[in-house]
Amino acid sequence: MVFKGNLDIDPRGLIYEAYRLDIGPEECRSIFLDWAMGTQLGADMSAMLQTLLDEYAGNAPDHAMTQVLREGLQKMDRPLGRQGGRARRIS
């Protein structure tokens, strides 16, 4: 059996393998999107991103995947949807 990392949230080892490669942000975003599409609907994405960062970023703080995961975590903190317009006025 091939080792694909220690995390159940990365069963195909996509994030694990990305950290083993010397790749740029574009490739990391593509891998991240593939990983995210494979997650369960309704899963706590913020918690999963933090787990990935805890597992990998300490040993690779300058890796492009670390940047992509941090950007994803920051975007999770933003409210979804529009902030103005009719929906805001009637709520």
C-alpha cells in the first residue's frame, strides 16, 4: 500500500503529495480545488483547512500550498453573498 499522509480528510493524498512537489501557486490552486471537490457536502471546511495547515505548514511555511490553504481559510471567515442591495434592506 502506498503512503498518502496521516489525514483522513485527505484520503487520496492530494495535499500530502502537493507538499512533496516543487510547484507554484497555480498548480496548488488546481490541486486544492480537486481536493475540495472531493470533500463531503456540509463538512467544516475551516476546521479541515486548519488541520491541513497544522499538519504541513510548519515544515513548509514558504510552500505555495501553504499560501493557498491560508487564503482559503481567510476566505472562509468572510460572509457569503452580497452585502448590499434589496436583500440587505429587507432583512
